Amino acid sequence: MVYQGSNGVMQAELVALMRDVASRDETAFKRLYDRASAKLFAVVRRIAVSEAAAEEALQEAWVRIWNHADRFDPAMASPITWMTTIARHAAIDAVRKGSERVSKTTVVIDEELAEKLPAPGSTADGLTGPQLRRCLEGLEPDRRGMVLLAYSYGYSREELSRRFDKPVATVKTILRRSLIALKECLGGR
């Protein structure tokens, strides 16, 4: 069975599996892996340029999940949201360590990128991918590219400065103003 949503049964099962993994239950870890691995691979694959880098990041994410399962708190996040956050950070860390980055071509907004900007599972506030996409498309292409590279791929201000040939302070201002514009577009969320 693969993770397919946040219905109550699946959610309760994942919470129980996380609790068992925190107790170092290897069988529970295998079941958790079977249920969530495809979802987590999709997350890291969107960040890593190559499939090999994505596989490596996914492996690191699962090591982190195993080592830190005792830190999971179902009152703070759903299991899939917690694991997705770990996977995303593992992928960003892998990209930062290596020379691998997204291509130098123009960053194109698509559903996949638009979905990644809000925190995983944050639809409780009514934000949808199409709403965010519409707001992102309202930004100038360079500003949109900076926002996507910074918040989807983990680019630092210094890396953005080099890529867009702008001073770091200017990049910081552009990011700040772009986020304000996005917030206003989304109705002050």
C-alpha cells in the first residue's frame, strides 16, 4: 500500500508506525518505507537534478527518519509532512554539497514547482497550487526565478547573486519584496 492521502485510517497507521520506528522496530520501519518512499522520492527528485542524486538524498532522508523518529510529534505535524520536510532538507543538503544544481536555463513555473513552495500539507489555510501559481506568474521573471531557486532549491543569497549578477543586498531586497507581493496576492495569508 502506498501513501495516497491524509485520510484518517492512513494517518493513524502512519502515526502508529512512527511510534514503533521511534522504538527501533525494524519491521515498522520497513512498512513505513513501503508506504511513504514513493512520495518522498518525488519530493527529492524535484530538487536533485539527477536520479542518482535523488536516490542518495532519499537514502539520507531515511537514515534521518530512523535516527530521529523519537522527535516526531503528531500534535505538530502529520507523519507525511514531517518526513517530507526531512526529505526536502536532505535533498537541499545534497545539492549544496555537490556541484549539482538546477540547469542554467530559465526557471519555468509548473505545477510541480508551485506545489513545493507552501509547506507540505499546509492546505488547511485554503492555499492551493493554482492560487500560488497565479501569484508567482505575476512576478517579473527574474524575481520569480530567484524565489523559486531560493525556496524550492535552497539557493543561498550568495549563489543567487552570482547567478543573477546582482549584489547580495539587492538579492535580499528582491526576495523580501517578492515574498511581500506574493503574500498580498494571496490575500495577506
